[in-house]
Amino acid sequence: MRRSTWLCLSWLFPGLLSTLGHAQELLACRHSPARIELYDAMDGSLINGTYVDIDGLLGLGGATSNIWDVQRAPNGELLVSSYSAQAIQRFSADGSMYLGDLPTSAGASTGIDINGNVLGIAASTAPGGVYRFDSATMTQTQVSTTTGNWDVTSLGSQWLVARTNGTVVSIDPLTGTETPWGNPGGFCEQIVVQPSGEILVANYGSQGYSVHDSTGAILQTYFSLGAGSIRGIAPLGNGNVMLSGVSGLSIYDPVANTVVTVDTGAGAFLFGGAGNGGLGTSYCMANANSTGATGRLSAAGSPLVSSNDLMLEASDLPPLSFGFFIVSRMQSFIQNPAGSAGNLCLTGSIGRYVGPGQIQQSNLQGAFSLGIDLTNIPQPLGFVAVQPGESWSFQVWHRDTAGGQPTSNFSQGLEIAFQ
């Protein structure tokens, strides 16, 4: 399997690449002190409050530093846009080392987007605009000179760019051609493209968010939520939505129409990591296994079919438990199939990774992993190749015990949209 040319950035720092999957992560940017926090992408619970100690690594001494967005590159590195430093900063995959800045000059950087080898950069001011940075050639091109940009997100071959004037525009990252897309009003900030095709736009001015179809038409608005002015938005695996802003972090339940404050500390900016526009979206919650935890499935690599770079990892399983990965184009929710203690999240033509060397046994930490060949996805009638534009869903089946009796269990489902 070929690796992304983002690896060229790690040649100067051998041994820093992480072998862990990151599809379950949800990263939040905080300031005073500057840091990246790690949350569970399923329920929004805090995992690590100083996943990246930017204040300590850069010696900021607690000074306010507007860390705006964070995304994980295909090689595992974390890229952080710093509005205050006017730079895109690089950190090791585990967040323990500062690796220097990318050779960009976009000014006050806000939102960033990673799509293969291309980094999209939104900049508000000084000088502002929208930029394309190519990691293969290490070159930057300004594709828009308009100021007041707060986020950039890939939608197919185009970029969606959120602006302070309450609009979202579509920009061709190669030609800079700009067309109107959506007009939710207020002050638009983070944009999230969901696997369903719906697009969420956080709104600082309207204190909530709007839901759009792929053409930009508004399907639903959730404004004046009581969570303050909203900058970031992150759909959780349990159906709730995590919000960030000047009042800290909150979780909104769109069914019950309730807001629960998570953290009222330092202001928060955009959400990032592999959970936002990254590799894989969790769905269909798992049941607890015999360890008391729920089995987790995560993915690392690249969503680009041409890269053929995908690693699946199962974690939080019972130690020394046998299991394997399953895959389908179709999702479902079937409780306790065939007497299992878990939930089956797939339906239709379900393939099983049970070939030579594919059936796994978890280690003492309850984890195992498998490299996936995108040209040979198992299906009941043979093998098929993943095509760009397709979404495939994966799950882990594993042996378990309940009440001293043998049974089986499943992880949550993980959908990956391939490009």
C-alpha cells in the first residue's frame, strides 16, 4: 500500500509516526493556556485535557493564544492553525513534540482542511484570503483574496468557505472560481460535512447552527440554543452535537432540545482531529463487553482510494479474545443477533475478514489491527474494489463472555467515505 506524500514532513523526525488509529478522536482547541483537548467522539466525554500542551511546548507562559483549528494529516501528525502566531504549526502524532511550522504565509489562519496532499487554509486578516498548500511540492497558492474567512471544508472537488458576513461560498481550489452556496446569516464559522450528505454550519451570531443540503439550501436551523456564541460544531456518535464557543463547551440534544454545559473554562474554537472530516464516522453504539467497556473500532490512513492506505484497529476488547473485521455498504441496527451480547450495525452483503492471517487475537491490552487492501474487499460472492465516492461501513466481531457463559460481541460501526 502506498503512503501519502505527507510522509515527507516526517523524514526529518524519524520514529514519530503513530501506529494507532485515530478515527474515534475529537479534538478541541482551547486558549489561556493554549492546548488541544481530546474528547470521545461517541459521547463527548473528556479523555485528556492536555492532549497537546501547546503552552508548555512553545513556552507561552499562559499568555492567550488563539489556537483556531486542528486536523490530523495522513501521516498522523497534528496540524494546528494559530491565529495569534499567524502560522500552521506541526506536532507529533501523540502531541508530545512541536515539529516546527509549515512554510506558509497566510496571515491570521483560522480553519484548515486536509484532503490528500492538499491543505486548505482559511485566513481572516493580515493579509487574509483562502490558500492551497501542496505537501508534495511544499508550495502555497492564494486562491481567494477575500477577507473574513473562518473555515474551509472539502465538499467533493470544491471547498466550502464560511465567512463573517453570514454566507458560505463554494470555491474551486485550483482556479479560485467562487460561487454562492448558502446564506444562513449571522456570522458563519465551522463547517462539517456529514456522511449523510447534510452539511452543518456553526453560527456565532445566531448562537447555534444550521443544517444544509449539498446545494446549500437550509433544511433546519437550531439558533438561540442558550450555549452562547458558537464557533465549533461536532456531531457525536450518539446523535447529540458538541458545541464550542466563548462560553466553553456544551452538548446539545436535538431531539430533547436541551443543552448541557461540559466546560465553562477558557474559550474554545473549532473542533478537529480525524473525527471532523477525517477518516471514519462512528454510528450505532456498542454494548459493554465483559471488561465493562465497549469495544472500539478506529481507522488510520487515507480516504483516497488511489493511496490504498487503510489500517483498522480494534481496542477495548477482552484480552486474548479472538475476532475479525466485517464490512458492508449498508448499515443497520440489529440487537443481539443469534444470541450475541452486542449489536450488529451492518446489513445487506456483509463481508468477513477471515482469510489467512486475518482472524485476530487481542493482546493483553485488548487490541488488534489489520491492514486493509481497498482493491480486495471481501463480499459473499467474492472480492470487490472500493471506488471513489463510495462509503463503506466496518465493524468488529469478537468472542466474549456473559455471566460466565461464552457469547460474542461487537464494536460500534464505523463508516468511511472514500474519495
